[in-house]
Amino acid sequence: MHFSRSPRTGLRPPSARMPGATATLAASVLVLALGVTGCTATEPAPPAAGTDTRTVEGADGDVEVPADPQRIAVLWRPTLAAVTLLGHHPVATMGTPGAPDQGLTPFLPRDVEGGLMNLVTNSPAEDDVDIEALALAEPDLIIGVSTQVGAQDAIEAELSAIAPTVLLEWEGTGSWRTHLHDVAAVLGREAEAERADADYDAAVGEARAAIGEAGVDPDTEVSLVRLQSDTEIRLETAASFPGQVIGDLGLARPEGQVEPEGDTDFVPLSYENLDRGDGDVIFVLAGSGFPDAPDTFSDGIWSDLAAVRGGQVYRFDYDVWGAANLHAAHRIVEEATAALTGETEPAL
């Protein structure tokens, strides 16, 4: 699709997102139908009267959407990242209530507070959508996701009854760059997506130069070890999101982390096999899913690893390193570069 539109700059402030009386009434009627009577609305909601529209392609066919949507709801966190990167501030999104910044920091620009986002879910799971809360947000466009699970495909009729709904295919972490362009096509922001790609490529180029100037051997093997629990580790392969970014930096990987096993992009192991996670440098990844993960790695079974003995082990936040979006990719580039150039202290 190729459409020409004038670019907007910055995120819309709350004052630019005030609902109209018609939208308020429509949302109230839908909530009454869904929440009080238990009925399911199935008639697709057309764009607001008098609104210019465009036809875009979703996973389930063509959808007529507002040409300049003002109140976008997103039902996938990488979609939130793409929409904010393209200059929009969604009126509703997925997240984790009660978590710091509602678990949204890795999916947002640095100057946007995740804690202020309006959540319409109780978790980031694709099937956890509160239809009533979504209707009350009064979106004029909903962008969801179509995965192998198909959870949002199953409720597409309910979503479309609230606002024009586009479900975009997500085929795993390998979709993180193409997803930005899919979202841009829905919003008519293709040029902005191209610029975002160019900015990332430039950041990678600068990082590669800095790593080379620091004297890092091009054959240095970087191991990515995710601490999944107190009984399981996962080696992030070159097919994983952090593995792809490390690959963009031109860094080598240990032999056992090049190819994934089965349908996953990681290799699950017990701690007894931690030696398979050794490398010249180890980036240990631990996130909110394992809050008791250690912060340092100089003792016990870790002490047998060559990277630990050489003082080349660093700890990073898997909530960021596993977030599969361009905001997080920039963070990985910055953090990996800082570690390899000696700006970050080892986790010893």
C-alpha cells in the first residue's frame, strides 16, 4: 500500500484525545449489551461519519479504517512499541497491572511513562482482553494480533463491533522488524518506519565501530544465557530477538547457540549443563519472571566458566532483551556496546 500523508510529530497529549458525545453513547450502549445482557455485538462498527477512510489489509482480509485515526487501541505490546515509535499515543493497550510501569517500559519511548497508559487487560496474554474496558476507551481504530494461537481472531467480531479492527500476523520474535512496517501500513506512516529502520542501522554502525576501536576481537564469541527459573536456563540462539540484535552487531556466537532446537528460538537446559553456556563473554539475562535470580556470578557452578574466570560476565534485564521491538533493540545495542567497551562493570 502506498498513501501520501503529512507527518505528525510527537505523541498526542491527553487534551487531543477527548471523546465526542457520539462515541461516548456508542461505548455505553456496547458495554450495556455485553456486560449487562451478556449478548455479543457482532456487527462491524464503521468509521465515524464524515471521516476520511483508507482500505488496509489485515490477516483476515481488507478493513476500512480512518485515514487519520485519533484514538488507537493496541492489543499486543510490540504493536504498542510500533505505534508509539510512529508518533501516536494509544488510548488503550495491554500490560500488567501492579507491575512497575505496568510492564510497558521496554515497549515505550524513554520519555513516556508506562504507568500512565490505559490498560484493557489483566496481563499481556493475547486472549486477556477486557471488551467492556476497551469499549469505554472509545477507540476509532483497534490494532490486534493474529498468531498461531488465534485468540484475537476468535474475538474479532466483538472487537470490530467497537471500532474498525485490523489483526496483524505475528510469527514469533523474528517478526519484530516487519511488524513495525505492518503497523506503519495500517497508519499510513511508511516513511516514518523507514526512518526508524535507518536510525537503528545507524546506531548499529556506530556501535560496531566503537566495539572495533575498543580492540574487541571480531571472533569473540558472545553467549546469551537466560535464567528462566532456579532449575532451568535457556540459551538464546541467533534466531531469538536478542540473538538477532547481537548478530546485527557482528558478534560471533558459541557453536551451541547458532541453531534453535525444534520450534523454539532457545535451547532449554538444566543448570548441570551450564558449561554449554560458556563463551568468551557471557550476557546473563534475567527478568521479572524470575525475581530471585542472582545478580552476580562468581561463585558455585559459575566459577567453572571461562568467561567468569576472565571477568567477562554481565547481567541484563530480560524484560528488555526479550521485548522484540525497536525501542528494546536500541537498548540492547547500547548495553552490549557498553559491556564490550569496558564501560559496564562485570557482574562478579
